[in-house]
Amino acid sequence: MAKKRILSGMRPTGPLHLGNLHGALANWKNMQDDYDCFFFIADWHALTSDYEMTALIQGYVMDILIDWLSVGLSPEKCTLFVQSHIKEHAELFLLLSMITPLPWLERNPTYKEQIAQLKNKDLSTFGFLGYPVLQAADIIMYKADGVPVGIDQAPHVELTREIARRFNYFYGDIFPIPETILTETPKILGIDRRKMSKSYNNAIFLSDSPQEIQNKVAQMITDPQRARRSDPGDPGVCNVFSFHQLYSDQQTVQRVDPTCREARIGCVECKQMMAENLIKALGPVREQRAHYKAHPDIVRAIIEDGNQKARLVVRKTMEEVRAAVKI
Ligand code: TRP
Ligand code: SF4
């Protein structure tokens, strides 16, 4: 039986961090053997909020691709491509925009949320409101069966399903209705205990040097109740402990737990151990990154190859779409 197709994308708004690694990337990596995977960089989507500051976007596209490759997404198993290189996304977006009722977009929860939160940006644009329509085009263009996304993106996939149904209703059954495949959120938090995010300035990046990792780990907030070295701690609420569970060996984890509860280990020492293990675990990623950084031609060839594969699919879909819409 043919593999089911999944598709997902990331906006190039900065280098990837451990939150991305243990969220989306781990999930994508797990799926790459069992699904026909399409993963792309949504650089047009980055414009919807960053249209005033576009200078950095193309650099981030390259960086993120390097991050993807370095953590083990395989160009042999996945089609990796860049949205703006596939102009058909814009054509399908235009056609879908004709049939998408405005109220569907206006009641989109992420739209309202972002307008309220990102007060320093003027998001009262046509493009920002239409963001989910572009996303719908990205998804149904490839006739994806499933879309692995975090919970924050789930409303967009829901809208995609509605838009696809409406298209099919008007013009005939062209598009399968894609399923949302929810990605588990990573247990680790940013160094300030909020969700790890580039915009919170609390992230540890895949590209951080060992020294940077050490500095960031030293700043991490531990169990907030543990004010003094002599106070017992609670690993259950400590973000450093969550990191231990991911990066330290079983023995260390089992030792830290009781010694922390009995105040026999201090947070400084505990963090040092964790930082060492984290630095070691990211070693192979760092090596791969350095390799691709030194050979941007390899990365460009991988993108070109992915773009070609994506183009084969979209050409066929768009022929069907144009015939169905009769334009
Ligand atoms: N909106 C997604 C995000 O910000 C990125 C994205 C664009 C996407 N098109 C997509 C995700 C299609 C999944 C499928 O993370
Ligand atoms: Fe967290 Fe370790 Fe400190 Fe315990 S000793 S509170 S696990 S950093």
C-alpha cells in the first residue's frame, strides 16, 4: 500500500531551539519512515507579520534547513522545500481566497490572539487576515492526508478542512480532507520557566556553542521554592530536572531525584552535570551543523532537489484545479 502523505511547515523567524527539537522536529523525524513526508519553510508566511523587516528571512531559511538536516531529517526520505520557490502556492491561495468567507477568518482564534499580543506590529493587513488561506493552499496542494502541528496551529488545519470542503462542493471532488496530527508539546521550558520561544529570549538554540549552553544553563530557574542550598527541592517542578530526564543517563536521573529532595545536592552542581550532558548530546548536531555551514552548496542542492519533487506534485494538482474552476 502506498504510504500516506503528511505535510508540515515552519516559518523562518529564527534559528531552531530545543523546544522545536523536542516538539515538531522529533515528531517529523519519527514519521519520516512511515509516511511520504513533505516539509517546507513557509517564507511567505513570515511576511505576514514581518513585512517591514525582511532582510533576515532568507538567512533564516538556510539556517533552518541546516538545523533540519543536522538533527536527522533525511532528504532521501522527505521532500524538503521552500514555499516561495513554488509559485503555484500563490495561485491556489488566490483561488481559495475567492471562496473563503471573511467571517471564517475573522473568528480564527489565533488571529484575534496575535492582534492583541503583537501590539508593536501593525497586523491590520489583508495578508495577515488571509494567513490561514495561504496555509490551506500549502496543505491541499499536496493532497496531504495529515498535517502534524502543535495545538496552536490546529485551528488553521480546521479552517483548511472547511476551505477544502467548500472548494470540493463548488468545483468537484479534487481535494482530500486532511487530518490534524497533534504534536505533543515538549516537557522542557525556557530558562525562565516560560514556554521556550525565541521572542521570550529564553531559548537554548541548536546552534549555541558549548560556552553559550553553559551560560544559559547557569541562569536557569530551578524549583522556585528552593531558596537556599539547605532547602529540600522538588525535581517534579524543576525544569533542570526535565532536562536531566532528556539528556542524562538513567543512573544520574535516579540519583538526582532523592539527593535533591534531601538537599544533598546543590542546584549549581546539578546544573553543571546537566549542562555537560546536554553539550555532549548536542555534539553530533553541532558537528553536522558545522559541516553544512561549511558547504552551503550541498544545502542548496538539497533544496533544489526538494523543490523539483514538490513541483511535480503541484503541476499536476494545479492542472486539475484549473480544469475544475474552468479558468
Ligand atoms: N503556520 C505555520 C506556523 O507558523 C507554518 C505553516 C505554513 C504550516 N503553512 C503550513 C504548517 C502548512 C503546517 C502546514 O507554524
Ligand atoms: Fe532542580 Fe537539580 Fe536544583 Fe533539584 S538540585 S531543584 S533538580 S536543579
